[in-house]
Amino acid sequence: MASLRGIQQPELSKKLYKLIKSENHAIGAYESAGRERIGIASQLSDWGEATGDETVSDVSDKIGVLLSELGEQEDHFATNLEDYRTVLKTIRNMESSVQPSRDQRQRTMDEIAKLKHKEPENTKIATLEQQLVREEAQNLVAEAQLTNVTRQKLKEAYDIHFAAVIERAEKQIILASHGRRLLQLLDDTPVVPGDSRPTSFEHAAQARQILNDAEEDLREWTSNIEPINYQSQGMGSNLMPSEGAGGSITTAPATISADAIEPDQTRDRIDTSAEGSHLAKATSVEEEVQQQQQQEQEQPVAA
């Protein structure tokens, strides 16, 4: 069915249709990668616990929390890519709307040329030439609308795309940096047979603080990228410059309105509420355990 829709696309919009379709597969890959990353994080935590080494267990569990957050970032990135993809659909829909105007104009030109060759005295030629003048005027407006929408939406789409790439990269750096801090707490000094390591993780409090720091850094993250300048604010609802924004338009009235190019929403929205949830859950559990341990220490020992 998907390939059939591709075949039925107007010639003008086929290339962008394929691009949007390919981007849909890429978004699905990011979503899948995010789920895989969360699953791997859980496996790492399970393995660490199975080692019987409390230090390895604690460190691997907290690394797993950070890896889970990295997985959530892939999901969030996929959401932003879907926003960019939706903007590209606006150009595709506009191209589809302009194609009939081009086709009709070409058919009229072909018919005039055919009559002039076979029946140069045919009175229908004059009628067709008048029709061609009207169609060329309408096509002129449609082509202007197309170039206006193409430039504006291409700029908007990749503004969203590159901003999403920067956000993902900066948040990945935050999480990876705190992950490296965790690794610094793992003592890998070799031991000889017969030597024993401490039974408890001596840097447990520092490890908890690292997760707290990571959670806070993600929560306080803000975008500092330089905004893109747009010169298309003066475009009216008919997709042409509005009065006072660059002169009046005297060509034929537009046959394509902004409503005709609204992007279709064919993909389910991705829930991004989970971003930061793994860190929040881990830190809250750590706090509960710590409070419970303090209460046990404060309770008087029965005689």
C-alpha cells in the first residue's frame, strides 16, 4: 500500500515523498535504538548484581540509570525529528497542489500546437489561446506560492532538525560526563590470591550524588543556540507577500490557499514525559534507602 501511494504521487512531489518516507524509517530506528539502550541498561544492572561484588553492583546499576536516560534521549530526538518531518510534508503537499496547474497549462499548449499544425484556420485556437493566458496567470501565482513555501518550510524544517541534533548531543555529553565520574569511583587495583576487597562500596554517597547532579543538569538544560532569522513573516494567508510587506500583488487570484497545504498527521506522537524519569526514580529510591538506614541506626538496641 505504501509503495502504491508512492506511485500515485504527482511527479513534482515524488522525490520529497521518498525523502519523507525514508526519514520515517530513520525515526523508527532511533526509537528502536532508544528501547534497546534501556533494555541493555537493565541487563547491565542485573549482571552487576549477579557478580556478588557490591562495588561492581552499585556502579553498574548507576551506569545503567545513565544509559537508560541516554535511551530516553533517543526517543526525545525522534519526536523532534517527527516535527521536522511534518514541516517537510507542507512542501510536499504544496508540490502536489501545483502539479495540476502545470499539467493543465501543458495540455492546453499541446492542444494549441496540434491544432496549428493540422488545422491552422480552426477558430478553436483563439479560444484556447485565451484559456492559456488565464492558465498561465494562475500558474504564475501557483509557482510563486510554491517557491515561497519551499524556502520558508525548508528553512523551518532544518532549523528544527539541527536544533534537535544539538540538544541531543549536549544532553548526551551531560550524561556521559557523569558516567565517567562514576567510573572514577571504581577501584581497579589488582589483588593477589588471598587478598580481599572491602565488602561495602566506600564511595556510595558520592555515586548517589553523581546521579543527583546528572538529574539536576538535565533539568536545568536550556538551549543556547543562535536563532535562525526568518524573512517570511510578511507572507499572507494566500502564501504571497501581504500588503506593505513588499508591494501589492496584481496577478491572478491564488487558487491554492494555506489550508490546502496543511501537513497530514499520520504518525503517533511520541511520549517524552519519561525524559529524566530514570534518574528521578533512582535518586528517590536511594534517598528512601538512606533514610531507612539512618532510622535503623537511631533505634535503640533492645536489652
